[in-house]
Amino acid sequence: MREKAWEVVGLNEHEVPSLRRQVETAVSDAISQALPELAGADPVVRRSEHADFQANAALALAKRARRKPADLAASVADALRRDIGTDTDTDADTGTPVASVTVSGPGFINLVASDTALWRQVAARLASRHLGVGTPQQGRRTVVDYSGPNIAKEMHVGHLRTTIIGDCLSRVLGFLGAEVLRQNHLGDWGTQFGMLIEYLDEHPDVAWHHDELSDGTSTVSALNTLYRAARAVFDADPDFADRARRRVVALQAGDEASVTRWREIVAESEFAFSEIYQRLGVLLTAADSAGESFYNPWLPEVVGELTQAGIAVESDGALCVFSAEITGPDGEPVPLMVRKTDGGFGYDTTDLATIRYRIRDLKADRILYVVDARQALHFQLIFEAARRAGWLTDDADVTHVSYGTVLGPDGRPFKTRSGDTVKLMDLLDTAVGRAREVVTEKAHDLDPAELDQIAEQAGIGAVKYADLSTSRTKDYTFDVDRMVSFSGNTGVYLQYAHTRICSILRKAGDASAPVDTTLAPHPAERALILALDAFGDTLTEVGQTLEPHRLCGYLYDLAKAFTDFYEACPVLSVAQPTRGNRVALCRLSAETLRRGLNLLGIAAPERM
RNA sequence: GCCCUUGUAGCUCAGUGGAUAGAGCGAUCGCCUCCUAAGCGAUAGGUCGUAGGUCCGAUUCCUACCAAGGGCACCA
């Protein structure tokens, strides 16, 4: 045996192919050898309950090969065994990762990875800067449109999913090498501002700037209240309603005083949003804002282009783009309304200007709209129109990353008892408050400041994990108690696993011992290594499917695998070289969990 | 009327063209001289909406139906 001990010297940039990929290659090669006419067929390698992996290719290929699946499997298995035979004479670095092959059932090929290969993966990932994860999204310029709160309105639970899912996808795609451009499509334009500006002007005494308000009241909260007051006056007082309408016209015409006041409202609102984003650990900043008003200057040009191309046509006094694919209840094509009868522009036009800008000016290769599923038809129409206009071509990939509605316990869209939506800040306060109770109760000699910080991290993490861990497309039932529960499959479970590892590593002292690849791993070690090794494959999948819940599921499985290891394999009390290998496993587990949590946008405290 | 999404354990949800469909919560019973018990083990709980079809094999793919939710012109 010429096994070399893997020394971790500085980090390299190497991608480390997973064992599963290596096994796929080995099985593919074996298929080519045993059955040249079937070369290139999918080896159908999966994780297995009966071995480390199983290859199901024989079952699928039997008909094409006109052989019994079991015979076919036996031939492929023989070819795989020949590789194992030669491996003892060659450098282990390039040999097959497979140690044994058996055929069972109707033609399943069960594959066990070699002990050496398992430990080699651990060492190689520890030595790599990105845990050996590759960059399949390298260089892909990806616009991620998410969050999109409305100016002068409070963010509520309805904004949670778009904000958190969009942020997670930004992080994952960025980690996989994409050039991510975050875009916050603020609702910062519309007739409601006329009313609000007029009201503020007529009541100069009311406080609403963030530096005038008492703690616990946000600018948007104050503006929200003022907006409702304005609305009430608008409905009750025809003279005020007239002045408000004139104010809309003035604002749209660029009247200086009105525009200044509008800018002030936008800036104050963005200040409030940034407080929420910071608390949530969301990467969005004011630099990512490109709201509806940003596209205003281009709307006439966009409409002109569509009209000139004959795509937009006059209908009942309005200007519309009629879908060639979809019809409405009357059997007629469904329109996008690019100019209303009164000459105004709605959000159809804004969204067309937006997609044109993202392709033409931002030069996006991929655009993701993280928006409520109810807008599916709208985006279908926008994408269709953009194609017909020639803005959107096959060079760009545009996806509506839709997600389900947040429902209350009654299965209806979520509202509080009073009929209002739940404010996002209130939800976060509740979650952090509950977390503080638990942290206080369990506190392991933490000072008050540390306790506060951990309560914050656990509470916010719980809310985010609850949202990210369920599949995107389904509606989901909002339940504060479940969201802020800290046992079972929750964000806290992952954080807790991480703190336990950190505790071991603190006590282990210098953790840079080399990995001994000749040791036979304990079953719990084997399971943990196989879980750790699948990190990159999981991320690649998330990058393709745009489904963060797969990452949550993976990290939960990983944390469970670590917990099993923790229960079964003492680290500090065993002798070398076992201790060194277990410390290495702890290090890789901690780094993988930390990185995984980071990609979910969840903090990974070292103690709790 | 047409289109989209969803029906899996009491509840909330994963899951896959393949071997015995999983997890958490809730319930019952256990486990801290031992690296953090926010943990672990065990028991209980299922005709994977219904009916057909494709397939060696379907909870997974296809069709129809049933049920729930959503969407389809001047609000965004």
C-alpha cells in the first residue's frame, strides 16, 4: 500500500468531484466495457439503503440489450471488479473509489466505497477553499428580482417569502460562480402618493421622519397611519380629493416641491426597509433598488417600439398587446395594457420596460423573478411580449420563480384577528422574544450581551428556516408557534449541531492533524462522510431547480448524520490516529454547516 | 368556459420510474458520573385524492374525474 497521508497545507481552488460522480463514471466505464453498444447510457447511480450507492442501469437497459437484467448487472459488476483488481497496482489517487460490488434483487448493482476513497474526500474538501464545490454557474450574469416592498407601506408576512427565497438563491448562485445582480423592484410610484404628499403638506406638524419618532415606531409605520388618515379625508372631503388629484398631476409633471417631498418619502421608507433587511440578514441595500419610478422615463419609448412593430394595437381607446397563446373568459386573447384610455401607464408597461432594461442594459444571461404564484399569467404575457418584441431571445433564460401564498390557520390568506396583515417586524420580535426565553433557560454561562445576540440569531434563523424549508410552489400555512419552535427540523437544530462541533473543536486545540486514509470508518463516520460529500451536488441542484428547500433538507440530514456520529464516536477521548480523523470530520462538518447556513442566510453562532 | 397550482401519517411537510414510502410536531415509554439533553432511542400511526393507461416495475409518467386554492382589460 502506498497511501499517503493528506497534509492540509494552505487552501487550494480545486473542485472535488463527489464520490457519487466518481461512482457514476466508474459504472459508465464498466457499461462501456461490458456492453459497448450501450456506451453512454445513464448509469442511474443513487444512494442506497443496502450499500453506499446502487446502480439501477441494468434494469433500464435490459430490454435494449435483449438480456435479463440480472445477467446484465452481473456483466457490469464483473467489469467493475476488474477495475478494483487493477487498482491495487496503481496510484490510489486515480483508482476507482469502489471497494466491492454485488448484484441483488432483479438487477440492482450495490456499490460500497473504499475506506481510502472516503477519507480522501474528507481531506481533499478540507484542503479546498470552497469545500471542493465547483462553479457550474461561472460567469452567468443573473438578475434576481426579489422583495419589492411598497414605499410608505409596512413590510408584512407577505414579503417574507420573496425576500428570503430571493436572497438565498442570490447567495447560492453567487457561490456557484454566477455574477448576481440583485434588483429590488420597489413600489415607489402611483396615484396614492398624490394623496399622501398633499396630506403631509397640509399637516406639517405630524412626525414621520425616522429621527423624529420614538423607538419602536418606524417611518413606514407612521406613513402607513398617515396614509390611512389621508384616505379617510380623501373619501370624506371632495375638496381635499380634488387637491390630491391635482397633486398627482403635479408630481407626474415633475413639480419640484412635490417631487422633493416624494423623494423624501422614498428615502425614509428605504431607511425602514434597510433596518428590516439588516435584521433579517438580507443582502439587499439601497444600491440594489430599481423601483417602478426608475423605468418611468422609458415608458413612452417602450410603447412606441411596440406600436411601431405592430405588436401593440389600439383597443377600446387603450393600447394593448394581445397574447397569441392565451384567451380569457370571453374566448378572446388576453391583453397586456401598455397604455390606458386616459393615456397613463400601468405596471404592464413598467414590467416590459424592466425586462427590456435587464436584457439590453444589464446584459443579463438569466433573470429570476421571485414573485407570488398568482402573477404567473402576468409574467407569461410579459415574457411572450418581450419575445415578440425581440428583446428576449434564446440567449437569455427568464424564469418566474413563483411561490405559494401564505395562509392563516383557517386556510385563508393570512390576516390577524383585526383583519390586518401581520407586520414583519412584529413577527421577528415575537420569534426573538420566544428564542430569548429558551436561550435564557438553557444558558450555558453566557453573558447578557451574548445571550441577546444568540436569541436574535436563533429567532431570526427559525423564521427564515421555516419559510425556506418548505417547497416553494405550495401555499403554506403560517403558524407562529411552529415557526418559532426550536426542536426537531428547525433552523435551531442546525445551529445547535454547529455549536456542538465548535465546542469539540475548541477543546481539541490544534486541529490540523493529517487524515489517515487507511482507517476503517465507523458506520456513523461513513454515513457522515457520505453526507458531507454530497454538499456540492446539492448546491448544483439548487442552482438548477431554484429550490432552497433542497438545501434545507440536505443540511438537516447532515446535522442528523453529525448527531449520530456525536452519539456514537467520542472524539477527544480516543487515541491517534482515530482522534485526528474525527477532528477532521468535525472540522469539515462545521465548515459545511456554516457555509450551508450562510447560503440560507442564517447565522451560525459558536455557542448557544 | 379556459388556464395554473395543490391533494402522501391526527397536524405541518419531505420524497423517488425501482428493493420495506420518510421526517418533524403531537401521543406513550425510556436515556444526562461521559465532547452542550435546543439532543438520542423505542412504540403507535398510511388503500400516497379516485379510476383507467404506459411499463418488467407507478406514490412518481400520461389521460379522465373529484376536491381545495388561484388567475383571466384600464388596481398594482
